[in-house]
Amino acid sequence: MGKLIEIEQAWEQIDAASASSALEPIELRIEQAVGRVLAESVVSDIDVPPYRKALMDGYAVSSGDVEPGVALPIRGEILAGAVPEQPLETGTAVRIMTGAPLPQGADAVVPVEQTRREGDQVLFEGTVSAGANLMEQGFCTQRGETVMSAGATVAAHHVGLLCEVGAARVGVHRPPRVAVLSTGDELVSPTDLPGPGQIRNTNAPLLGSLAERDGAHVSQLGVAADKAEELAARIGRGLQHDVLLLSGGVSAGVRDLVPATLAGLGVEPVFHGVRLKPGKPVFFGVRPGSPPTFVFGLPGNPVSSWVCYELFVRRTLDHLSGRGLVDRWQERTVAEDFAYHGSRRTLHPAKLVGRDAVRLLPWKGSVDQRVLAEADALVDLREAKGVAAGELVKVYVL
């Protein structure tokens, strides 16, 4: 492990390595693009609405012809989906339905409930202003207008809008391909009952789920034993992906073989060790190529692995996915006094309270995953002292 760097330095080095590495665009049907990031802006190919339309069932009129007690002859009917066959004659009205296009010469719609029909005529109860109960062509969106910009994430509620403006297929950044590899002779499957000296492999499903949440396609590479040849073979498979997440084997123990194995496979280290609790031994490197592979060696303790994913891996996936930098930090006040003693900067699991407060959670250290059942934030504790209720702290929101 090298000299410890600060979290901000680690971010700078991650940004320098990956900020310009957004993955190549692919074209998808809009329904398949939900959750993906637009690689190009979406421009409307039509006016919305594409014609001057009625907003109510009623009568299309020239507003100057409408007075209380005046009856106008009815000249036809326009249904939604129909096209007016002729302009509105002066001194007449046309029956019209919601959504139908107004005929030329009409400048208002009188709702049917404000009229009384008498044979082939319609009697009006009052006056009407020009522009009443209609929507002008292009009122919502004009042809050539950008409705969503490159870098925006497509959500389900965007689908109707994009279909409306002709974007039935869109260009989005290819989702990152992430490989997850756990290391350690002590690991067994989550479905197995651990024997003496064994623990369940929780980091692989945890990291894979986090990466899928962030839009990646995840490949689980299983567990590599603490043997150089097996580790090298599995890491070699992982290096065929955009991002390789390794769990365990990055500290300074006799079986912490990951850094040396990575170096032997052409991975260039960027940093190894951050002044952070939990997560001090985190490793980041790049295997050059087109595209490159970004490699993270995450600590084996699960909460450490989780914190490092949130602070460092997620940032890299944001760049690769085309999202760019996403600010997930807030300032909040501490809800309750919290006693804390530590020797280095700590990202402490916490629970958001209301709109502007946060409560630090009881936590027994980097192996204590119970805290994750409640945590939805991390509080940045920069000094080896407690925090008092009402104190302002910086909070990473998950």
C-alpha cells in the first residue's frame, strides 16, 4: 500500500482517468432505453400540438359573432382526428369535439354547457374572448426544439413525451459491463452454512446489486482462491469488461495477492490507500486499451466495500454511463448528540430525518452489516470527536 491520499485527491484521479471515457452510443427503442443516459439531444420533429385544437366539446366560433341571446346557424361538425373541410363562415358556428382542429376563421370555442341548441342553430348565454378554450399550434413544443438534452437519464415518464416528438428510437450510451470477483479461501456461497473458519460471500451479490442499480450489466466471476495462478486467470477474464471489481486481497497480508497480480496483467496503479474509515486499503488502477478497463480492489470487510463503491466506483460508472458528475452531497443538521472517537476521517452510516436533519446510527465497525438495514446516508466525520445535536455536517445521500 502506498502513501494514503485524501478522498478529494482520489476523486480527482478517478475523474482524470475516466471523465472522458463515456461509452459509445447504441440505438434502442424508447421502451428499452429507460434508465439509460442519452448520448445525443432529442429534438422535436413536429409542433405540439401540430394544429390549433379545441380543449372542450362545444362550438368553434369567431368571438366577435357571439353575444348573449344571439343564435348562430350550425354548419357541420368536426371530430377529433378529422380535418376541417372548409373555413368557418362569418356569422356561423361549427360543432367541435375535444382535441379536434379548429377551422380557419375560428378563434374561440364556446363550451357546450354555455349554449342551448335550437334545431339547426345554437344559442349563446354570454360572450367569449378570442383564444378561449383552444390551444395554439406549437404551444407546448415547437418543431426543432430540444426536449431532452444529452446526458439526461431516460425515465419511464419520459417515454410518452419522446414518442410524441418522434423519438421512438434514441441514442443512449452503452451500459457499462462490470465484472465482480471475490477472493479468499474462507468464502462460501450465501446458500451454504459456513464451516469452521468460513464466512458467506456477501460482497459479490452486494457489489453486483449496486452496479445493476447504477445501470451496469454485471457478470459474477465467482470466488478466486488465494493462489496466484487461479487469481490471475479469473482477473484476466474480468479485464475483458469495462470495470472490474475485486473484493478482498488488497491489504498488506501474506495472501493479499491482488495488487501484484494486477500489475503482472498490465494494470497501471493510480492509487492504493485512501485516508478513509472504512476503506483505507482501496485500490484503483487502469488497464490501458480501447476501451480501457477500470479496476477497483475493494476491501474484504463488507461495509468498507460498500462505502468505497459509493464514493469511488459509482463515480466512475457515472462517467462511463454519460451522466458525468452527480452531486450526492447535502448539508444537514445532526438530530441527536453522537459520541465518536477515531483516528482518521470517517464516513459513518446514518439515517436521514425529515427534510434537513440526519441521525448517526450505532455501528460496530466495517464487518457490521446490520447497520445497512437502516442506513440511507453517510456522514462525513472529519475530526476525532463527537457531534452535537444541531451541528451542521456534510452528508452523502445514497
